[in-house]
Amino acid sequence: GCFECCIKCLGGIPYASLIATILLYAGVALFCGCGHEALSGTVNILQTYFEMTRVAGDVIDVFTMIDIFKYVIYGVAAAFFVYGILLMVEGFFTTGAIKDLYGDFKITTCGRCVSAWFIMLTYIFMLAWLGVTAFTSLPVYMYFNLWTICRNATIVDGANLCLDLRQYGIVTIGEEKKVCTTSESFIKMCDSNELNMTFHLFIVALAGAGAAVIAMVHYLMVLSANWAYVKDACRMQKYEDIKSKEEQELHDIHSTRSKERLNAYT
């Protein structure tokens, strides 16, 4: 009784979709959480050690772009939380369709269209996450250069190394925002935990974006397999319906002939 019910419930769980959903949520959580904190740390570093200030008015500066990225992170977190739930529901729907093929459950053309639509959306989101991963690698590269300069400054005595923000397009050519190893602000920045923490947060955010890409690829494989199973199940269902109809027609013909023979005999 209870054991058989538990086995039946466990058999209806789409484990492939469940694993992909867990991987997607983990990747999105790492990307959004660590990315948000890394952007906040970047603002503090720019204001404290590079002496940059927000520009008043409608001018789009680096701080405005960081605020926009934060709002994008909020939207990504909410959107993919909902999308993961929808994909899990689709997984349960497809699993139920296969399990109950010969029962009361009927697979409709709408169900196949929904699966195909999810395949297309997941493919688009996979390409989007590839772009996000490539974009997230840029701040990792920038902070790696900064971390390398700090490390070389402590190893090589008397080295005069500078970091100019104009090289990365953070400020315009007319502005000169750079720090050198001989300045006091550069030494304080290298000794602070904020730089090391922000660098590692960006690395974790990059890993989270990569995990989301893997989850999208996993979803593509699962959705494609489910769509193929549903399509095959539809063909089997049509075959069974035609077979049942032919058997019923043969039974009706046999019954009619039997009645005619009986009437002729009578």
C-alpha cells in the first residue's frame, strides 16, 4: 500500500529536469548574489582609491552603468526562478504523458507545441548565458591585472607600476584616473581585503554563469528527449486508436453476419 504508493510517486519524478533545475538555481544564485556584491565592492574601490565621484545629471558614467547592471541582476534572478519552475512542470507533464499513455491521459498537439516552444526558448537563453559568461570574464580579467600589479609591487622593490582606468574604457580619454605603486592609495588598496574579496566574488559569479550555461545545455537535452518521446507516444496512441476502431468494425461486421444467418435459418 504505502510502499507501492511511494514507489509510484518516485517513479513519476523527472529526475533529469530536477538535476538541471537545481544546477540552474545554483548557477543563477551564485551569479546574481556574488555579482551584486562584487559590483558594490567595485563602487567602493573606485570612490575610495581612484577618487571617482558620481556625475550629476543625466550623464551615463560608470556608476550609472553599475546601477543598471544591478537592476539587470534583479530581473535575471526573478525571471529564471519562474522559468525553472515552468521547466519542472513541463518535465512532470511529459513524464505523466509517457507513464499514462494507455490510460485516460491524452497527449494533445498543444502539449507538443509547448515542448517545442520550451526548446526554442531554452536555446535562446543558452546563447544569452554564453554572452553573460563572456561579459563576466571582463571584470575578472581587469581585477586579475590589478591583483598582479599589487603582487609584483610587493615582490620587486622600487618598481613603478601604474594602472590607468582609461585602458579599460571606464573613464573617458580626457580624464586621468590612475594609481601607481608609489602612491599611498595604491598601497592601501593592495593591503585591503576589499580588493581580494571583490576579485574572488567576480570569479564565483563567472563560475555561476558557467553553471547556468551547463544547466541550459542539460535542459536542451532533456527537452529534446521528452519531445521525441511525446511524439513517438502520439504515434503509438494513434495506432492503438486505429487498431481498436478496426477491431470494433470487424466485431460489428461479424455480429451483423451472424444475425443474417440466424434470420435466414429461421
